Amino acid sequence: MEAEKVIAYTCHGCGSRGLNPSKTKKGNYLCPECGNLVEVSEKRVVPKKKDK
């Protein structure tokens, strides 16, 4: 069973929260709203549901 990694973040610049921010080449995460660096609040692995 494949697991999908979900990254939750909070942006310091605009205060938006969301999942799976875009990653820079240096390995930092950027806010899709304003482009500031975001703080990753949690990383969790979500198992993919199988279709029956």
C-alpha cells in the first residue's frame, strides 16, 4: 500500500495555512499565496485509499 506524505504549513508573511507548499531548490518551502518562507507545522503520512 502506497502512503502519501502531507505537509501542513503556516506562513509568517500572510498568515495563510495549507497543505503541500511548493519547495525551492534549497529544500525550503514557499507560500503559494505570497511567496514567503513558511514554517512546516507537521508532516504526516496518509495511506492511500484503495478503490474496490
